[in-house]
Amino acid sequence: MRIVLVGPPGAGKGTQAALLAKTLSIPHVSTGDLFRANISQGTELGLAAKSIMESGKLVPDEVTIGMAKDRLAQPDAAGGFLLDGFPRNVAQAAALDEILAEWGIELDGVLDLEVPEDEVVRRIAGRRVCRNDNAHIFHVEYHPPVAEGVCDECGGQLYQRADDAEDKVRVRLEVYHTETEPIIEYYQKQDLVTTISALGTVDEVTRRAIEALRKNETQRKNDDEG
Ligand code: AMP
């Protein structure tokens, strides 16, 4: 399956993407994680992205699209992928369509995670991620680690992302509404979007997401056959 996950910051995209990717046996491709890996490795791309990311704004499309294309061209993504945090505006969505068309493939679905804004702020303020692997995500209240500040998965140190500070969260929400939300309409025109509520426990949302994706897959198969 080739899936795009959309939703405001704090919707739980990273958490859900990791779980869904595991369940569906496809790689989780997060442009945010790719940028953060470049920053910790001190690459040129990382240096270019660092201050923009910390401000909560978007890294320029030329950089982001090239990085995403390189990642999707890796052999492990040949059989499918789950995109998290990309595309983040209509230009990126159009570029992704072009890339996939060039490769003779297309998206199977876009999963839109819906969550009220006050909940978004609560979730982000309490979010802590693992320094060793940003895929390990905790929350001081909703999903606390057994030992405070320590990752349950690998013992790494937990920290609060610089762009999770409240003033940066406001910028990110604004960017989401103006830049990213229009991609939902873009994909609705291709009949790809399924919206689910991202409220409830992590497991509940995962179950809802899997159910929605399977339903979407069956529907598309039936449409193809009919
Ligand atoms: P995320 O981990 O998805 O919340 O991304 C963190 C930050 O990385 C964003 O606020 C942006 O600064 C940058 N970023 C991640 N993905 C993209 C993208 N597709 N386009 C532009 N900037 C991005």
C-alpha cells in the first residue's frame, strides 16, 4: 500500500505511522525524521534545515522534494510506503504525483487524522521523544515512560523538541491551516481521502486507521474490477 498520512501537528501522525507501518509491513517515511537525522549527522542539508525547523516553518520545497524522492527510491519502499509529514503543501503533492507517475505507480489512499485544536496543544506540550530514535514517542500524561525521561524501548534520553515549545506550536498550526490543509481538498478530487478521528487511545486510533485503510483498499479493488 502507498499511503499518505495527514493531520495537524499533535494528531499523533508519528506514533500512528510507526505502528501502521509495522502492521502493514511497509516503511514509515517521515520527512521530519529525515531532517532530524540530517541535523544530528551534521550534513549540509541538516544545517540548511535546522533554523527553519526550529522556527516551526516549512523547509523549502526544492530541498524537501529531492530528499523525499531519494528516500522513496530506496528498494525497501518499492512495495509500498507510509508517508508522514510529506506532502505538506499543494506544490509538494503535485510533485509527488509527478514522481509516482514517472515510476508508473500511484497512491492508494490518504488518511486524514482529525483532532480538535485544544487537544493538539495539550498533546504537543506533553510530548517527549527519544534522542536515539525519534520514532519512540511518549507523553508525560497520556503515555508516560516507566522511568521519567528515559525511553522504554531503548533506554535513550527523552527530550522535548525545540519546535514543540508553545510559541512554535502556534506557528506550526498556522502553517498547517494555510499550507497543508489544502492538500486534503487536492486529494479529495482524486477520491483518495478517508478521515478518521484521532481521539481515544493509541490502540483505538490504530484499529480505526487499519479498518479505514482496508475498507479503502477493498473499495478501490471493487471499483477497478467493476
Ligand atoms: P514533523 O516531524 O513532521 O512535525 O516536521 C518537523 C518540521 O520539519 C516541520 O515543522 C518543518 O519545519 C520540517 N518539515 C518536515 N516535513 C516537511 C515538508 N514536507 N516540507 C517542509 N518542511 C518539512
